[in-house]
Amino acid sequence: MLLVIKLAWWVLEPMHSLVVVYIVAHAGVRLYATAANARAKVLSKQAEVYRGRRGRG
């Protein structure tokens, strides 16, 4: 397995900077998506609570 990784690293050597940029960008997108999901859940709960309060009044 390590040999395969070393071979892939050697083959992709000219593109190392692109690979690193891709990995960092992918991680950034994942973090942003996770944060957006969490925010959507919070807003949804807040709207639910608001609707519940209006319904009782």
C-alpha cells in the first residue's frame, strides 16, 4: 500500500501544488457546507418555535 502511495506521489510530482490546492479547497467547501447545514437547522427550529408561539396566541 505504501509503495502505491509513493508511486502515485512520484507520478503526480509536477502537480503537487494543484493536488494540495484541491485538498485544501475541498476541505474548505466541506466546512462551509457543514456550517450552512447547521445554520439552516437552527433557522428552521427558530421558525418552528415562532410558528408555535403564533399558533397559541
